[in-house]
Amino acid sequence: MPRKSTSLSLDADLIARAKAVGVNISRAAEAGIEQDVRRAEAARWKEDNKAAFEAYNRRVEEEGLPLDKYRQW
């Protein structure tokens, strides 16, 4: 993926500690942002599909699981 230079304001002590142990600050920041973006996207997907989940759960409560009669356990 192409990379883009950006400016961040980060805690000075945290930067010093990261450098002292050899952490690549750019990669660490990118990993943290990626994690937060994935969480936000997952939360948005759940919210966008909430009505479908609720409808499916209502249907299962009313009619049981599809193909339930074929289950052997």
C-alpha cells in the first residue's frame, strides 16, 4: 500500500520509552489506528444489520431453527 506522511502529537514520555526499546513508532501508530478502525467498522456493521439480526432471532423463536428436525443431537 502507498504510504502517506502525516503529523501526530503524541505523549513525549511514551515516544522516549518506545525509542528506548526499539519500537517503530510509525508502524506502532499505524497498527493502533488499524485496530480502532476495525472496531469502529465492526460496530457500524452490527448497527447497520441490527434489524436483520432481530428479525432472524424473532423467526427462530417463533419457528425454531431451520432444518432443526434433521438434527441428530
